[in-house]
Amino acid sequence: ERVLRARAAGGRGHPSGFNYGRSPLALVMAPTRELAQQVCGEIETVAGALACVCVYGGVPMGPSCNALRSGIDAVIGTPGRIKDLAERGVLSLTDILFAALDEADQMLDMGFAEDMQEILGKCTRDDRQTCLFSATLPAWVREVAPTYMHTTPTIVDLVGDKSVAASTDVRHLAVPAPGPMRERVPTINDVVRMYASASGKVIIFCDTKAECDALATSEDLRFENKVLHGDIPQA
């Protein structure tokens, strides 16, 4: 909203104005390219007046560099690529008015802490607003978060001490199935057969990539499946 107000003011509030080659006012960091793309799409939907660019690793830098040189209002991307563009001098962060960290707990847990600290260190506006969004708020995030903010942060907790933190519109079942994967597969077969329709689709989450592979290649799994994890090519 602050960025939109500045944009609607025709450049007032933006040190370089809204001209060709302007540096961004908004910065959003996300842990994965998929989430960055989703956030960028939402911003374009609700704030079409803003020129946005989504940056992430694994793709050529050329299009991102061209967009940044032309002038942009909001940058959304993963910390590694944002840091790389800033170090190359293509992305200036000195005008950032609003910075957001999406899935902050995941980024801090995934080893992005140094990159995020370096990036936010380049966002030098005194009136910058920084927001951390997180599905969970463990104690260590509460301790680390203030290091990324100018003042003591305000915590907005949408769950609080409610006895039921999960959605009440979704049915939850817990089926004990101890033992190694090969012993759990028959239970998985029974659960899928019982609760999924003939045309239904099912997502099964495992703790590790190795467990995903073990389940997908199990001769006892009776359903056509594909595995999806970090070792699978993006295509």
C-alpha cells in the first residue's frame, strides 16, 4: 500500500522519481523460485500499476538485467539471485521503502540468513518497513527477527493460543503406521483406496528425498505415481 501510494503520487516519495532506470521501492524475498513466481503473479494481479520483475537462479540473467535497467517498482526473488544482481551493480536497493521476507522461518532455516542480512543491509532508507511472514513462529525466529528490523517488531499472530490451530473445514485423520517404509506401504494403499475417489489425485509427503524414491519405486505401491523433490529437473 505504501508503494502504491508513492507510485500514485507520480514519483513523489521516490528519490529518483518514476522515470526510466528508476530503482525499486519494494523488495520481496522467498525461499524458492516457485513461491517467488507466485508472489510476483499476485502483485501483478492486485497492483497492476507497479512494474515488477521476478528473479531467481537457474535461468539467464539477461532478461532480469534488462528489466532492472529499464526501471522497476518491485523486485521479487530468491536471496541468492537478488544478492548476485546487487553485487553486479545492476540492482540498487538504496531506495527500498518496503521489504518483505516470505516464509521467513524456512529461509532462516535453509541457510539464507547471511544473504538476507547482506541484502537488507543495502536497504538504507530510514523509513523502510520490513515485514516477515511465516506459517510458524518458533522462539528462535522471534529472537533473530529484530536483527533485520530498525525497531522492536510488532507481532501479528493469527493463531495465538487457540486449541485448534488447523483448519476446522478439513477432516484430519491420524493412522499409526510404525516401522520402515516397506511396512507402511500397505497402510498407504488402504488409506488412498478408502478416501480417494476413482478419479481423485493424492499427494503423499515424505520426510526425505530418499523416502520419496523408496515409496515411488516400491513394488507394493498399487497406484501410478511420480516423484517430486529437489533432485528432479525443473522441466
